[in-house]
Amino acid sequence: MKCLILAAGYATRLYPLTENFPKPLLEVGGKTILDWLIDDIDTLGAVDEYVVISNHKFAHHFDAWAAKKPQKVTVVDDGTSSNETRLGAVRDIQFAIDRLGLDEEVLVIAGDNLLDFSLTEFIQYAKRKQASAIMRYYEPRLQKLVKCGVVTVDQDDKILEMTEKSPTPATNWCCTPFYYFTKEDARLISKGIEAGCGVDAPGNYIVWLCQQTPVYAMQIPGKRYDIGDLESYEKVQKEYRGIIC
């Protein structure tokens, strides 16, 4: 299995920290965000290669970081050089699949989130379901729900419906940017793009995919830290204590 890491954004809300440096390589608790994620995933032994999807501006930073990692890490440069010309997360996933000729199950993760629980539990969950899967958490605040993907699930966690940034969210189940795709469903990404699914947020592909085939949503067992601006970065630096569950 390959792990695709979405890291082609420009993190403009974190300027000046990220004006000339990629957000996923910012440090929290003495390690980069990517180190926290990869070192955890690697404990399961299910991933044989990590693929960092970068923009052209920051690719050399990821190359330098990858050269020091004991795991097999490949950096894919999507060729974009500004926030205005970015491909969007869904197109970036397809770009990496095409560039590397991938035809297998893939774990797709955002390179700017931290978790206080192990992602290995999510991988095992998806394998038990033998289907594509995402993660969800309960979000009580409407102002947050309208900015993210929201799912409706049945008693077996199967997604009945998903919306992205709906002004009238159907539930309080908010999605996280972590995805497991079976080989068959990874093959369908290009078809989803052709069918008109949104490409900016990776959840847009799930909106389309769950209408084609079963997709499940695991409730997260811990806390997720979304590092989106200077305030949230300062907060996670103070609060994050690594994986505790």
C-alpha cells in the first residue's frame, strides 16, 4: 500500500512562517508534522512507500527532508508555483497516481493535521470493512460544519450521504482529511473528476464515490489538530503531546 501525502498547498494564512517554507515541515514538539504522521503509520508495516505531493515552490524542501528519512519517501512535484494555479487536492491525487503508475490501495492524508491517536487503527478499520473509508468526529458548532464535509451514516458506519461546505448540514458528523481507498476505488478518481466532482477539497471525491460504491466513516477515538493559521499553530505547540491512545 502507498501513502499519498497532500502537501501542495501554500498555507497563506500562516504567513510569514510559510511564505518560503512548507507547512507540513513546521515543527511541533520537536518533530515536523510529517514526522509525527509517517513515524506512526510506519509502525503497522502496511505502507511500503510514502509519496509527498508538493508544489514546485516547496519541492526542494521536501526532497531534503525525505533524504533523511529511513522510510522510502518519494516527492512528486505537481508543477504549480502559486496559490492561484494550484491543481486542487483531488487532481493532485490523480497526478501522483498517473506519475508513478500506481494501481493498488492507497492511504491519502493531509500533511498539515496532527492526531493524538494512531492512524494504524483507521487502516485496520478499513481493511476489516474491505471498502474505502474516511474518519468522522462530532462537531456541535454550525460555523465549523458549514466549512467542512459532513456525513450521514447508518448503524454500520456506511455513508448514506456526504456534502461539502453545505449551508444546511444534515448532521453533526464532520469529516477529517484522511482517506483509505481500495484499489478499485482509486482507479475511479479520474472518472469522478470527469463526472464533475469538485477538485479543491479531497472530500469532494467521497461525495461522488459514496454514490457509486459503499464507503464507511470511522468515528475517531481521539482528537484531531487542524493547523490552519498562526493561532491554531501556536495552540497545537502548547497542547500537543503526541499519540496518547
